[in-house]
Amino acid sequence: MTAPTSADEILAETRRYENDVTMRPAGEGDLRAIIALLVDDPLGKTRERLEDPLPRSYVDAYRAMAVQGGNVYLVAERAETVIGCVQVTFIAGISREGMTRANIEGVRIASTARGLGLGKIMMRDAIDRAREAGCGLVQLTTDARRIDAQKFYTALGFQASHVGMKLDLK
């Protein structure tokens, strides 16, 4: 087996971890499970819609990510059940001497799987993939109200080095 040579190949790999956890790229068939994870969160409940059928906007967004390349949702599975997700995007840039960076978003763990170390596995997986793809840094934002998440990311070595700002266009 040869080592992956491109960022998209690195993101496409399925990887196995302790506690029978598998990290793999999400397929379109995983959208319902991902949206369920996003809704299984106090902030996500107000921003997402878990309906049957799912709103078309989720399918359109998934397909746009696939076409873009370097942008994927990874899902964590145990016993063929999705129990976590994280979006990883590789961003080429000119600053920092042309450094590529990885952006991590949408980190969610099923309420039934919290406290089992899954967050560390998911973040280690995302960071490892970024390193293998040649990224020079990994960045993320977390809502200012997520104090526990901020503590978790700090414990992983992330530093609160910037002030994030958003402008809602809707």
C-alpha cells in the first residue's frame, strides 16, 4: 500500500483507533446523522433543522464541499453508528510564506458518547491529517459561550491567539 500523495487522498482515508472507533470521510448518506449531531447541542438546536426529508440545503452544501476538494466532514463511528463528526478544510494562503492551514469546525459528539475520550481521538485524527497534508498550522473557532470546549482545546495545545468576529448575512 502506498502512502497518500494529495490532501484529498489524506482526507479520504478510513482510520481505526482505540475503543473500536473508526474515522472516515462522511458520505451523502451520513447527512442525517451529522445533522442529528449538530442538533444534539444547545446552540445547534436553534440553527439546524432535522426534518424528514432533510432540507435540500444540506445536500447542496455536501455536494459543494465534495467539488471544492480539501474540505470534508469526517465521522467517528463505533459499531457502525456515527457518534461524532468534525469538518476539516485545508486552506492555501499567501501569508506566512504561502503556508497552507487547516481549519476545524463543527466538532460534535453524540450526547451518549461524551466523556469517553472521543473528542481527543477526533482532534488527533484531524491534526494528523493536516500535518500529513503539509499544513503549517491548525486553526479553529469555538463559540464564546462554549467554556468547556475552550478548556478542551487549550488542553490540546491550542492558544487563544486571535479575536474571532462574524457578520451574519441572513
